[in-house]
Amino acid sequence: METVRLTMAQALLRFLDQQYVELDGVESKFFQGVMGIFGHGNVTGIGQALEQNKEGLVLIQGKNEQGMAHAAIAFAKQKNRLATYACTSSIGPGALNMVTAAAVATVNRIPLLLLPGDIFASRLPDPVLQQIEYPMDYTISANDAFKPVSKFWDRISRPEQLIPSALHAIRVLVDPAETGAVTLSLPQDVQCEAYDYPQSFFEKRIHRIARQQPAPIAIQEAAQLLADAKKPLIIAGGGVHYSQAIPELLQLSEQCHIPVVETQAGKSAMSWLHPMSFGGVGVTGTEPANLLTAGADLIIAVGTRLADFSTSSKTAFANPNVKFININVSNMDANKTTGGQIVADAKIALQQLLVAMQAISYQSAYSIEQLQQLKLAWDKEVDRLYEADSELGLVQTSVLGEINNFIGEKDVIVCAAGSMPGDLHRMWRTTAPKTYHMEYGFSCMGYEVSGAFGVKLAEPEHEVYALVGDGSYLMLHSELLTSIQEEKKITILLLDNHGFQCIHNLQRENGSGSFGNEFRARDEQGQLSGPYMDIDFAAHARSMGANAYSVTSKEQLRDALKLAKQQTKTTLISIPVLPGTNTSGYHSWWQVGVAEVSTQPAVQARYEDYIEKVQFVKPLL
């Protein structure tokens, strides 16, 4: 057997560089490079391997470990999970910075390979810098924190252990049903130790992603459920994009006259102009989508986890006779309803379901006039929100309208947290797929700027806009600098409403006052109720080398958007908006805990409302 002597780190990178995926006969390279920040836990191992292997995987220098991992997630999401970056860090705080990103990847079912450095496997110099000593179990290090948020975890304690571990890692990463964060914990001494690796370990490997076929009986049962339904509704989730099932979704909707609503991950599967497209569903959903959901007698959920926002905390399906067809490549997700489960690739399942319905010439019972009226009324409502005005300052819904009207059809927006996801899910008008990139599985504050950089890596020919609130921007903006370093221009649209206003709204809606959610100075009583803090976000961006503008009117915003589009370098536009000028309601409800005992009368009243509404929560769908 032919072998080659390499350090474990050198062998790992050579292996990753030879991994390819194939879907529907189209082959592509899986790992595009490594994002990394070096420290004593990886600089002499993976760092050395990257330095000497200049023709292999490219290094992108991160500025914050969580931020670079978010960028890798966004890249993989935009690539429909067919390509990704690995992320390497030192031990201790560098590694732990990536735990949040690991959760983002796993919750959203996005492939992310994490390569944190670890303490010495030999234990000879213990305790080393940044080592956590757990007296009950000396095998535990900081990297054990990745276990609950990883789909596969291993610690490579000997260089030869890399061979089976790497094969298991890639198996999970390319599996549509199992993918998420994969963590290979790499002790800093083992990274540098050599082994005679079989040459066959480094041969090109093509991982063919087979489209999972549904069980014939599952299609038959689903077809019968649909045949008996008068008012079915399709909920399109992120799996529609990942499976590339948009043509099949459109065909089933059009031929069977079935309205389509979208989750945050599914949005942009259908153009807002399509007569059967009714926008976002659930807590952040549109009025027609939620009315149709309430009246539906059959829900066809395609590629969605049916989380609380999409289901209005399981109160959205008001029809007492409603049934479900759940199409998902993940057995766990498919079995979240008590109705028909189709564990299969969405594209294949929709194709076969359509064939079954064509055989009986199925059509729903919706009247064209009813659907047209719902759609027309909502279009007028969005127009009203886009034109909203105030003498006190800029209105958030109208700012988003200006942005929506300006950007190009193929431009991509990125968002994740705060009040904007609700406004965007309801109001944003998409006409092309993959132009709406929302991380709402984990709704991770700080994803936006890093995510926009990752999307730009995936779509360098398109303009990419990060829509971010001041709260999220302050949490994490470090990859703004990386975007400049890599000459991948993004435009950051920072809506400044002086704090964590989304949670401020939630706080007040449930009876509490204004407490701890706005960026205010302390008043004379020592409370955070003084004037708003004055933060010059444009100056901050310019200090890192970005272009930046501050606007205070719609006219200035339009001019700034034009200037930003002409720039070749990352640009930030700071836009002050009035707090509380976001959307809410539209026949939805979100279950959050309300204090059962309180000295505040408003909280007591909200608790009574809560008890009344919680009785409608269905334990099963």
C-alpha cells in the first residue's frame, strides 16, 4: 500500500481539498477554502499546513470566530448546501466563540465544518493557557461544549484517527437529512504529529446526493388526503430551495389551484406577483396567508420544521377538521404532524403527488375572485405601509419600501433578527429565487454583516445588502473588515432605532413598561431612562475603511442607495428610524410566558389574555 507521511493537519487539508458532491449529474467542489483565526492551538498545525500548501484550499482571515463561521453558513445556505468553508480556531475562547454559529448551522440544517484547536492530547504540559480543568472528568475541554449543537463530534487524539473521523464528518455534512455543524476537535500536539497515511485517503471522492424516493403508499395516502380536500394550502419551507423544487411547487400550485404561503426560509420560492402567492405565514405572516391558513382543511408542508413562528405557536390552523401532509427529507421533521408523512426529497415527492392529482384532474374549491380579493387587499396594505410617513422622523416600513423599490431583481438581502424579519416576511416583494436570505431558525443577532459577506462569496456577481438593526450591528460587525480585505463589496443598511426595539415591543405588549431595552444614558435616579445615546455608525464604518453615509430623509436615502451601488468597496448607510414603526398582528399570535403573579395591573391583565389564548394551542398538528 502506497503511503505518504504527513502531519495530521496536512492530511486533513489534503483530504478536504479532494471532496466533491454531485446532484442530478452536476459535480461541484464541496470545500471552497478555510476561514480561520490563528492562535497557539492551531497556528503551528493547521496554520503551517495552509502556509505550505499554497495551491490547495485558500485561507480567508476571519476577524471574529463567530463572525467567520456565520459567513461560512451563509455561503453554504446560498449555495443550497452544495458547497461550504471549513472554520479553524485556537483553543479556549477562540473555539467557544464558534459554539453559537454551530447552533445556527444545526438548527437551520446547513453544513458547517468546525476545526477548533484543543489542549494537548499528551497532557504533559497541563494545564495550558486557556485550558478548562474539570475535576470530575479530566478528558473534558472547552470543545465539549460543541456536542449538543453538533450533528457529529469527535476528538482526534492520534493522527491515524483522522481517517475514520474525516469520513464520518463528510458523510454527515453532505447528507440532506442529517447535515448541520460537524466538529472535529484537534489537540494542538496531534495536529503536528505525523503518520504514514494511505495515498488512497487523498484520492478524489465524489459524494452523490441521491434524491430520496418516497414510499409509494405515502404518495397514495397523501393523494387521497388531497383529493378529499376542498381548501388545501401549501407551506413552502427552506427545503424547497435546497431541493431545487421550485418548478414542481409552481406546477402543483397552478394545476391544482392551491395557494402557497412561505416560511422565512422558504420566502422567494414564489414571486409576489404570482396569483397563487400569498407571502409569509405565521407570526410574521401576511393577512391573507394567515386567513387562508385558518380556513384550510389540508396543509401541505414542504421542507419546513413547522416551528412556532410558522405555526403561530400551533394556533394558526383553526379549522377543526384540518389534516396535514408533511414532505421532508428528514424523518424527524416529517413526523411533526399526525397526518400523512412523506419522508423524501421535496422535488421527487411533489412530482409524484402532481402525477397522482393529474390522474383525477383535481382542482381545489377556492374561487378565483376570493383569492384575487385577498391578494389585492394585501397589495394595497403593503403600499400603505411603504408610503407611511411621520413628522417625527423616518418610518421603518417606509424605509424598507424605498429599499425594496430601489434594489435590482437579482440583488440579495440578508437579515436575521430584530423587528425587520417581521416586516420583511410580510412586506418584502421578491420576484427571483434566492434573493431573500433570512436566518430565522436561530434568529441570531450579529449574523447579518457576516452573512452578507458569505452570500457575496457565493454570489459575487450580485449586489448584496445586509439589513441590520443597531442592536445586531453592535453585537457583531467584524467581517465588515474581511469583506474589504477580500474585495467582496457588500452594502450595509443599518436601521438605527436606539436599542433592542423588537423585544421592547414584546415587553410592553405583555404589560411591562420600558425597561432595559433601549440605548439610553442613566437618568438622575440612576435608571436607564435618560436621553438616547448618540452613536455615529457611519463614522465607525469609515474608521475600518468602508464608505459610509448618514441619511435623515427619504430623498437622502435614495441618493445614498444610488451612490452605494456605484461603489466598489463595502458601504454602510446609517438610517435613523422611529421606534415602534414596524408591523405586527395580522391574525397571528406568538406564545411567550407572561408572569402569573405580578404587582403590575397591566401584567395581570395580559396574563388573563394569555390564559384565554393558550387553550387554543394544539399539542399536535
